[in-house]
Amino acid sequence: MRILVALSAFVWLSACGLQPMYAGGNSGAIAQGLGAIEVDPIEGQAGWLVRNELRDRISAAPATSPRYRLVVRLDDKLEGLGVLSDDTVGRERRTLRARYQLVEIATGDIALDASAGADAGIDVVSSEYATIAAEQTALENLSVEIADRIVRQIALTLREPA
């Protein structure tokens, strides 16, 4: 009985239309599309971090001549949240927002215009060094998250028929 149930589940899953996004590995359509993207420089330390993360994710199968250009603008904010009884900040919130466009180089057409954002909470402690290190770690983690979201959205866009 269990075997019959398992087999029927496979039949239903195959009929649902789900397909693996990265089918074909480095020679697949998505990998080739991501490999044909050139990432423009992004301002600031956050920009440097995000650009490196983006380049790491899309360079699986780099093309000799890029088809797309990725333009990213970042907004990095650090604000105090929790004010303690002695008027000091006890908690901070770091927010990283990205507005990005995927531009087709040959025509200048915008294939994708979207935004992504992430935030992190930081405890402010008595050690200034520890607080600065926590702020830096939060920025690094947010850069990874933003890059993941951007690449995921680009992959979905490249997967759709033109």
C-alpha cells in the first residue's frame, strides 16, 4: 500500500509542471544567462561587498561578451532604536536596500527593474570595538542576502520566455 501511495505521489508531482530552475548545470539556459551579465561598479563599502557577492554568484559560466549589464544602487542606513533610561542607544538597526536594473547591452532595453531589501538588529554593548564589529558583520551578512535576492529574481526573469 505504501509503495502505491509513493508511486502516485511521483505521478502527481510530475504532472504539476514544476521544473528545476538550474537544469543542465553550467550549460543550462539559466547559468548561461547569468554568465552573460556584467555587474557595474557600486558605490561605497556596501557596494563593494554586494558587487563581489553578485559576481561570485553569476560567474559560474562567464560569457566572452556580456549580453546584460546589471546596475545597482544601494541605500545603507544605520539607526538607533532602543533608547535606555540613561539616554544611550541599546539597539541599532542596519538596513540595506537595493534598486537594480538588468539592461540589455545591445538595445538598452530594461529587462528587469526591481528592488530588494534586508535588515538586521545589532546590540550596542559597552565595548565600542564589539559594536563596530557587529555593525560590520551585519553589513556583510546583509550583502549576501541582497545578492541572493537579486540573483534569484534575475534567474526567474531569464527563465521566463521572451
